[in-house]
Amino acid sequence: MNAAIKGSVIAVLAALVVSVSVFLMQNGSADVLGEGTLAIDPNLAVTLGAVFFAIGALIWALRATSASSHLTRDWSKSLAQMEAQLEKSESILASHPGLVLVWAESDAAVNDGWGNPRVLGGPAALASLITFASKDPEAFFRPAESLLDAFGDLPLTDDRSSTKTATLREKVHLLRSEGLSFSGSLVTEEGRSIECDGRVAGDQVTLWLTDPAVRLAEEAGVMGQARDRASDLHGAFNALDKAPIAAWRRSPDLKLEWVNKAYVEMVEAINMEEVIAEQKEIDPACVKVAEKAKTEHARSGRKAADDLIRVNIRGQRRVLRIIEQPMHASGDRVSMAGIAIDVTREDKANEELRRHQEAHRQTIDQLRTAVAVFGPNQSLEYYNQSFVELWGLEEADLLHKPSHAEILDRLRHLEKLPAQSDFAEWKRKQLTIYTDDDGQRPDETWNLPSGRTLRVAQGRHALGGVAVVFEDITKTVKLQTLYQTQIKVQAATLNNLTEGVAVFGADGRLALFNKAFEEMWALSDEQLADAPHFDSLASEFIALAPRATDDFNDMKRRIVSFSPQDRATRTGGPFKLKDGRWMAYATSPLPDGATLVSFIDVTDAQERQKELEVRNQILEEADRIKTRFTNHISYQLRDPLNVIKGFAEVLENEFAGPLTDRQKDYTAAIVASSLKLLDLVNDIIDLAAVDAGQLDLDMGEVDLRELMDNAKTYAALKAEDSQIKLVIDCDSNIGMIRGDERRLKQVIFNLLSNAFQFTEPGGEVTLGAEREGEMVRLWVSDTGRGVTPADQAKVFERYEAAGPGAGAGVGLALVDSFVSLHGGFVKLSSREDEGTTVTCHLPVDGVVPQPDTASLAAE
């Protein structure tokens, strides 16, 4: 504008200058009025016209400049308003919790991939959505293309169509090419839902991508929360419809208005519509539960009601827990939601537990051992009748569940507890079991004022309390005292003998000796300590009797040998010592495999014939002592074993209280070992009776087939445990033989036990019998590892253990002895790794040999 004004002014000034110059050149210095005339000169007129023209141009220029200035100001104001509106629009789009992709392109660009859309939206939405294109390292440089590539092949659930689905790529293509709008959602690989809306906006198309997570974070308004809750509710209904438990919703009049698929299957309907139309209830009791929940809600605002019902579903009796929950309400119109939980297994388990507890209580009530169980609060929860009888308490007082401390105080008042110098401290220690970390305490022994002795076992109960067991062991203590007294009497008896007596174990070590033996050979306490071996003592013997080396070698052979010829009572000597004494000895085998060696000084017998007879009497007396000692020791071992076995079985059956798994294993091992040792002692006693010729047979008619079946029943469980096949090979009409049925059973059981012991799992054991004229042949064969030729010669010898893993060597010796007593004989055939067959030949008529023959056979 300033430039135009300046130009106009310059033009006017130029016109004035030109006009004045022309005028002066034409007239010089002449007077313009020339000769007094009034006429206007033409040059003057031209000059004036030019001046007027310049002035008019100047005025027009000024007006034109003013109009242009006004127009420029109007356009600048309009442009500022448009820019402000654009900024507002962009800020509105930036506040949207998603991205907006805008295409403004020609039709030819539709088929060129995703095109080049503009990206509008907030940074939070861009940052959230761009994480789904994390596989593209350049996602931030081309966000639109990366996002569309990430979402393009995912199926889009269109809100307007519940049957057809298409990918986002297909929907965007139709939007850009044909202007078909869409609205739906897609689910990413991470399980996130992305909302997609395609719209036409004039000559442009837009795609709105919204991440509900961003919207949830940004929208705090009521509408945002409502949309989120509606989405959550929709997902919850979908999950509830697929839940494995029956669920339903009731209207305020308690009519079914929605059920899930599990409910439909439970009532055996076709679909939910059929259930709603016919109002099919699982059981009428469900309505009663709903009525109860509605009543309780109206009365006290209680949230839910539940109950157990028993129904028949598809032919099976089931127990359901019905829960009815009041939902949203308007006044007294309360909608209900319910579920049915199948608790059949829990109900059966509870019933089974109740029966087990009742059976356990009945079992404990029958025990003679007193049992009391205290709860976590130290109150008496359970006691058996033996507890009442032991302490003489009134059951009426016990029904009030007194505490552990109160019972101790009451028993102290009745003077039935052991005397204590500080009863308060003693009681405190008794009650610390409730707070101890391990909850276990070593057994205690209480000596009551009444003279009885109790073993008190206390332990933490599985339910948090403490179980206390009071066992009256008065008789046991007396038996133990008596047993110890008898042992001392026996030791005193041996020490009072004039003969030197020494017992050597099967391993050749000194197990027992008397003072006469120690003094006779001048042995010190150091030499006799730690059970010395016979070899170490033999050097001391030879030092005193150098000419008796052969006697000591013979003595050693009889101690360590298992040969029947060596395992017999023998006498030896006399031999002379360096100090001039004469010594004789005798060896006697004991049932446990040990050997009793007795020494006697026969110096005077060598000088006088009369003393020889005395010596013989002494030796005979020593033999009788040995026999009495053997029998006494055997029976004394059997009685404590019966006691150990009995109490171990009480513990194993948990009569004295529950045991841990490890304690059960220990008690089972004790019982098994006791039975095994008891059988071994019985076998040794039988062998001793055979050797003494004191075993008589109880002859009678024996059914061989029945004998085989009994043996099969006995061995079936052992065969199953050891995974060995047991086969019976016997004719059902084999008939009868004459014999001692009990001893024949022992023969078969010992053979079967021996076969199972040496047969590997998967092998086979055969028990057979057949007649051969006047004889019956019984055999047991196995597929085990067999017996070596060296061991076959001594398998029937007493206390001879042949092969690895063998026992005490008693079983086959008894078999041979019992068969011999029946007038038969035993044969063994075996090959290594091919098995073993033991055959017993028995006479049918049961001819029993005479005693002398029996003694010869046993020997």
C-alpha cells in the first residue's frame, strides 16, 4: 500500500514539472495576459488538465489502496480462525483413546497395498497400539503400515453380522473401494481386543482403531465405566455359559430367565429356550433355596442361601450344593442368581471318613490300653473306657471336657500320679508338648503309688491336639525282671561249676565263659575282652599244652563246622599241660549254631582208676547241663520273641495310636523279623528233639491232594509278592498215605520257601506228587540259580547254609529228618542257572523206623 501512494505522488509531481516547463519555453518572460486580453492560452489549459488528471489519479490510488488494505485484513482474520478450528479438531482427535487413519486418495491407489493414510490420534493410543507391531523394527517410522500389517489378517467380528467373519484387510479394502462402512472387534495373539470402525467422511475414508486398555486408563467418566462394565459383563456371561457347573438367573418371581449349557445338560433339555419355556428345575428343592434366600435378604440383608440336595442325574445319584445369591433389586423385586456344585465325591469322602472314625473309635474302645485325645485348646475331646477304668474317674466329669491341666490336678488330688517334688514344674513340662516345635516326646515310665507301672506315650495329634496313651506294663516289667534274674541265675550256675565252660559262636568267637575256664587257662580280662576268636585263644592253649595241637585243631573244626558229623557231642583228650595237669574236653553243639566247650582237669583220674569213673560221670553231667542249657536257652528265647512279636503287632495295627509311614515300616520289619526268628527257634527245637530221639510222629491218613491245595493256598500270596508263578502237578485222585500231616506240611512248606528264596522274579516253582508202587514221590522244582556241586553235598546238613543269600541251614535239615522218620529218603538234583528239584520218597503205608534207626538217620 505504501508503494502505491509513493508512485501516485511522484506521477503528479512529474506532470506539474512538465507543464510548467512547456509553459515557460513557449512564452519566455512574456506576460501571460498578453495585450490585456482575457482568453485562456491552450498550453495553460493542457497544463491544468494534466494537473487535474494527476490529482484524480492520486485520489483513485488512495481509495484503491485503502480497499486492498481492508480486504487483506479480512483474509488474515479468516485464516487465523481456520487455523484455530484446525487446532481444535486435532486436539479433539488427540483426546480420542485410539488412532484414526484417514485416506484421501484416488481410486487407482486403492489396489496399491495399504496406501498412505494420515495417522491422527493421541500419543498414548499410538504408544499402546504400536506394541502390537513389535515384530517390525521400523514400526515407529511407518506406524500406519506396521499396525495394519499386524492386524490385517486377524478375523474381524462384525457387530452387524454374527455368522460371517472377514479379516480387517478385506474390510478396509471394501471401505476404500466401495465405501462400505463396518464396526467390530478383533482379538490379537496376546488375547487383547481391538475395536475397529470404518467410516466414509466426504471424499475421505477413516479407520478408527481403539485399544480398550487405553480407553480404560483415560476414560474416567460414567460412560467409559459403563462401556467397560458392559464389556466385562459380556465376557463374564460367556465364561459362565461355558463353565462346567450349572448356573442360572431368576426373575423377581423366581422364574428361570437364563441358564447356561451345563444346566441344560443336567436337566437333559435340548437348549436354553426349552428350559425357560417349560421351567425345568434341577429339583423342586432349588426353588425352596431361592425362596429362603429372598426371605433372608428381605429380613436381614443376607447375601446368599445354600443347601445340599440329592438328585438322580442320568441314572446316577448325585449330591449338589445349591447356592442362591440375591442380585440387583428394585424395592422388594429381587433377582436371583444360582449355581449348583457337584459335591458327590466330597459327600462320599465325608461319609467314608465318618465311618472310619467311628470304626477307629470302636476299635480303640476295645483296647485295654488307655487312650485320651486333647484338642488344640487342651480340652479333652476323646477317651476310651480303659482310660476311665485306669484312673477311676467319673464319666460325668469327663463329659464336660476338662482341660489337660485340670485332669492332672484331679489325679494328683486322688494321689494317683507319681510323687513329684515340684508338681507345678512337672505339670508345666507335661503341657509344653502343645507348644513344642516337633510335637513329639520320648516315652515316659510312671511308677504309680498303687504299685503299677505305666508307659506313657504322648504325641501331637494330626488335628492339632495331643494324643496320650497309657499302657500298663506292670506284668512286662515283672517278666523282664524275672528274665534278667534267670539270666543271672544261669551265669551264677556256670560260675559255680568246677568245669571250665566256654561257648563259641558259629563265627568262632567267644560268646560266654565261666570263671573256672578263665582260671583254668590263666587268661586275663584283657585277653577275654571284645569276644576274642578261638584262634587267638588257641595260641594260649598251645603255650600251656604244646603236645595237644591236634586236639585244639579238632576242637576248632567242631566249633566252626556245619557238617552233621562234626555237629555232635564229642569228647577229647586227655592231654598234659606243662604244669603237670591233665586236661580233657568235650564239645556240644547248641541249637543256635554255637558250640559249648567244657574243660575238666583229669589229673587224678590218670593216677587212679576210680577217678576215671568220676570223670565219666562229670562228662555225662556236663552233657546233661548242655542239654538243659540248650533247651532252656531255646525256650527262653522263644518266650521273649512272642512278647516282642505281640507288642509289635499291637503297634503295627495302631492299637496304641496312629503311626507315621516310617514307624509303620519299622514295626512291620520288627514283626517280620520276629516271625522269622520264631520259626528258626522252633525249627532248632525240632532239630534238637530229633537229635535227642524225643520227636514222636502223630500218624494218620493224609489226603495228598488236599495237602497240595493247602500248600498252594499258603504259597499263593508269597508267589504273588515275589512275582513267581506257582504250578501244582498232582492227580486229583492220587489218594491217601499214612503219615504225620503236620510234619508233612512242614516238609512241603520248607521246600516251597527254599524254592521261592532262590528263584528270581518271573520264574516258576512247581509242586508235584505221584504214586510209584508202594511209594509216593513228592517234589518241588524251581527255575532258580541252582546249587553248585560243592554245596549239593552238604545242603541237608544241620546249620549248613549253601549258596549266597541262604538262611540258617535248618529248613532242608528238617526236611531230611522228617522224611527219614517216615521211613523215606530225600534226593536233590540241580544244575547251576537251570534250577533245582528236591524229591521226597515216602512209603504209602507209613512204615516208621525203630528209634535206633531214627537216631542213625538223624545223625
